Amino acid sequence: MNTSLRRFLVVVIGAPAAALVVWALAVPLAGTALTVRTGGATQTVGPVSVVVASLLAGLAGWALLAVLERSVRRSGRVWTIVALVVCVLSLLGPLGSAAGAAATLVLILLHLVVGAVLIPGLARR
């Protein structure tokens, strides 16, 4: 397995793993009710949701980087800027839909942890 593929796997699998650690510390251990409002109902954010969402973010980030590497001269720099903007915009979700202050803080932390793993990890590809 080449170094680039190994790094990709570590980063894309590392982001969900890091998010799952945060979820485990906040929900089962600290007892935070991690719920969001969707339409008129509330939904609990469980470990599967955390892993799937962060894995999809990693795969989407990798796909965008692959496209940029083939079409843009400074692909790493462009990707990092786009990834930072997407990470900041993703914080609007928890700010607008989390049910309670604790849930808002945990969801923001989850977004930031995934971004902290993916952005520098994929940018160094």
C-alpha cells in the first residue's frame, strides 16, 4: 500500500473515530442529551449518525481534492480554503437545530473535531 493511500485511509477513518470518542465522552459518560430539532420533531444523534456523517464528510473532501488536483494549479491551497469555509458553514446546523445549550456545544465540538482531522490530514496528501 502506497503512502498516499495509507494516509488517506488513516485520515478518512480517523475523523469518524475522533468524532466517536467525543460522542462517547459527551453522551454516555457525561450524560448529555444529544438531540436536534428536525421539522416539528426531535431526533437523537447516535453513534451511527456520527460515524456516517463524518465518514461522508471525509469521502466528499477527498473526492473534491482529487478533482482539484487534476484541474487547479494550487489544489492544496484551494482545497484548504474551501474545506475551512465548509467547516465554518457546517456550524450553522448545530446552532440552528440543536435542542439545548449542551447539545449545541457537543455538536459544534463534533464538527470542529472532524474538521481538525480532515483539513490538515487531506491537505498534506
